[in-house]
Amino acid sequence: MLLVDLDPQAHLTLSLGIEPDSLRRTVGDSLLGSGTLTGISRETPVLGLDIAPANRELALIDKLLYSRPGYEQQLRRQLQAIPAASYDLILLDCSPAMNTLTLNAITAADLLLIPAQAEYYAARSLRQVVRLVALVRRKTNPTLDFRFLVTMYDRRNKVSRLLLAQMQRDLQPRLFETVIGIDTKLRESPAFAQPITQYAPKTRAAQQYRALAKELMTYVRQKSARPARGAVLRAG
Ligand SMILES: Nc1ncnc2c1ncn2[C@@H]1O[C@H](COP(=O)(O)OP(=O)(O)OP(=O)(O)O)[C@@H](O)[C@H]1O
Ligand SMILES: [Mg+2]
């Protein structure tokens, strides 16, 4: 699997133990056309997981791209150059901002994954994301599909339980069955540069993320395109 960090905060890059400020080449170089995605990607300490890393310069590249005609197609073009056998899945990690980087990601994606919390105000941001998908389908990516993921769920809280039930009713069939609960282990694992499945493999959070990965791979196998491309964009 290849991870592409499209967030200038570079939290994904950091969470794999890579120091963003030390990078000579980032995903920004490939977006500007001065490098290929394969060229700027590197292996991570996690077996089978590569990353196209980011750093703060991405914020500048976001602005530079904007003046280029067809800028929203840049990432899609770069991804098409990756040999089909290299990866099963490519995950494009977006910041919550609706900038040129995020637009590149959802233009290039087969599936938009939308993590959302079971909170009172979340319904509004979910509607905004659905409108965004409709717009992107019209303008740059007619076949874009999307799925919601409930995360940071607090099962001891009555309102959360009610809102989860409501989401399960309203968001079918576009809701992942797996729900990710609140777990402090998920707060710790990035600091140790490990995925939860290595940092605390027996915890409920690790089981939930494994179940999510299974669901996602079932989805991927049903689609013909290889590698499958998922963009992760938080709602609100
Ligand atoms: N289910 C959870 N339970 C507890 N803490 C969580 C959970 N999910 C994520 N966190 C913590 O919340 C923070 C942000 O999580 P994450 O990186 O998944 O979200 P994000 O929206 O991409 O935020 P960021 O702006 O940091 O990239 C991290 O410190 C993470 O460890
Ligand atoms: Mg993030």
C-alpha cells in the first residue's frame, strides 16, 4: 500500500517516524512535475507500506498550483504512471481544507472516505461533503464514490449512541459497518511511529481498524481498477 500525504501539517509523515523538515523531496515535487511519485516515495518501517511524504512547503505548493491550467489533474496523472502491480491500494490523506491539494485528491480518487464523529453538529458537515461530491462528479471525477466512517465514538454517552443510530439509519448504504471507538492508545501510537495494529495489537481499537481494513479490501476487490485509490477527507 502507498500512502500519499497531502496535508502541509504532515502528521501522517510524522506518524511514521519521518522528520518532515529533513526531506529533500516530497509529494510537492511530483505535484509540480519536478519528480515522479515513485521517485519521491520511500519505504516506511512498516512492512509493505510506502509513503509519498509531505512537509510544510506543501502550503506554498498549494498556492503555486492554483495558477496552472488543469492543476486539479496533476495527481491523477502522476498516479496513472505507477505500475499496476506495485500496490493494491493507494490512500491519499487530505487536510480538512478545501484547497488545490484536496481537489487533486478527490479528482484522482475512486473512493472518498469520510471520517465523521457522532456529534450533534456533524450532520451539517456531512451534508456539505455530499454537496462537494456532487460538484466534483460534475466537474472533474464523474465516477467518484464515497463512504462514511464513524470514528471517536463514545459508547458510554447516551447522545452519541442516539446519533450513531441516526447515522446508521440515514447514511446507508454508504456507511462502513465498522465503528471506531474512542481509545487513548490511538492518541499514543503516532508518537511511537507505529500503526495501532503494531503499537497495541490486542486493543479494541486495533481490532476495529483491522475490521475496517477488511471491509475496505472487500470493496476494493469488487472494483476492477488497480491499484484502488481512496482519498481520506474529514467531515467538518
Ligand atoms: N478513535 C480515537 N480515539 C482517541 N483518539 C483518537 C482517535 N482517532 C484519532 N485520535 C487522535 O486524534 C488526533 C487526530 O487524529 P487523526 O490524525 O486521525 O485525525 P485528522 O483529522 O487527520 O487530524 P490531523 O489534523 O492531526 O491530521 C490524533 O492525535 C489521534 O491520535
Ligand atoms: Mg490528518
